Amino acid sequence: MWSSSTTPSDNPPPRPSPTREEGGAGPRPSPGTIGILGGTFDPVHNGHLAAASQLRGVAHLDQVWLMPNARPPHRTAAPVASAQDRMRMVELAVAGHDGLLPSRIEVDRGGVSYTIDTIRQLARDFPGQRFALLLGADAALQIRGWRDADALLAEASFVIFNRPETTLAPQTLHELGFAPARSRIVHLDTPGIAAHQVRDRLARGAAIDDLVPAPVADYIRVHQLYRG
């Protein structure tokens, strides 16, 4: 049965090393369900953070891991910022946000970031841990075009989030192959921000302080990302 929920610096950071530091802290297993919010995050913005925070609440998730891809499989153009820069911006963005954590799994794996590979790696690396893929309604509509879509739909659990501009009905999800027992629909009310808006402003030399967290704005400025 389908279920549905509603939502009730002065010292800029350095550019990261291209490899993970030995013994570095990363996401840890949780006794509850962990949500995986993937994306290019080019760059991460306030809309991403609002969605992650609301999803944690309305979907009753212990944690939400924001997971930048290394190379997105469904985009013809490469991301503007490098994988390491996008990863570092996510790390800065989630710092201090309870229950939101950065995940390097796809960036460290490298290559094209196929979701089926990620859920299988999560199952190997965290045996027994419950995960749910967090998909916007627009992404869910494209699921049949994803790599090994039948296997992905059979192996993963999903939280599909509707927003005011994108709404998906349970019947449509059923027709796409989502199993009601492992899929939920929730409703979010998040700012209408897109990463290309951030990049466009930066190319024009306009301020982005209302679109991204302050540490991310500082990182972009110091490392001169997204210049026209």
C-alpha cells in the first residue's frame, strides 16, 4: 500500500586533497533508515539542504547522506566544477546540520556513477543497514532509462518526493515499476533554486548569498569557480 506524508567566514576553507585522508571521518551506520540524496551538486545550494532536512523529518529517516556523483550518467555535458570541489562544497554545506552527512562513495569510486552500483556497494560496505534512495518526482519519471532499472527497482527502497511544481501519483509509480511495499511518496515545500541559477549569477558577477550557504559562497569565491 502506498503511503504519503506532508511536511508540517572569515577564514575560507582550503581546496581538498584529491584523495581521502587515512582515518578520516565519514558517515557511520545507523540503527534506523538512512536516506541517500544523490546528485551532481554543481554547486550544492539552499534548496538541496532544505529538501534533505525536510526529507529526514517527513520520511522518518535517521540520517540523510548527500552523495555527489563522480560523473553523472544522464548528462551529456560534464559538471563545471571538479568532483573534489563539489564534494568539498557538500561537506561545508552540511556542517552543523543535524542528521545531514556528506558521502564520498561515488566520488571515491570514480567513473560514471550508476545508482545500481552504489546501492550494491552500500549493501557490501554496510551489511544489515537499511537505506532508501531519495528521488524527486522528475527523476522517478525517468527511472526506466537508468542502468539495470529492473534490478534497481527490485533491490532498492525509495522515497519519492513531490514538490509544488512536480507531482507524481501512486498509479504512475506503479506503472513505472516501483513496488508499493518498498516505496513511499512524501511532499516537500522547498525553495525553487536550481544549480544553473547559481552558476548564471556567478558568470554575471552577481551575488549568490541568498542561494547557497555562506561557507559554500566563500569556497567558490576563493577558488574562483564558475567564472564566466
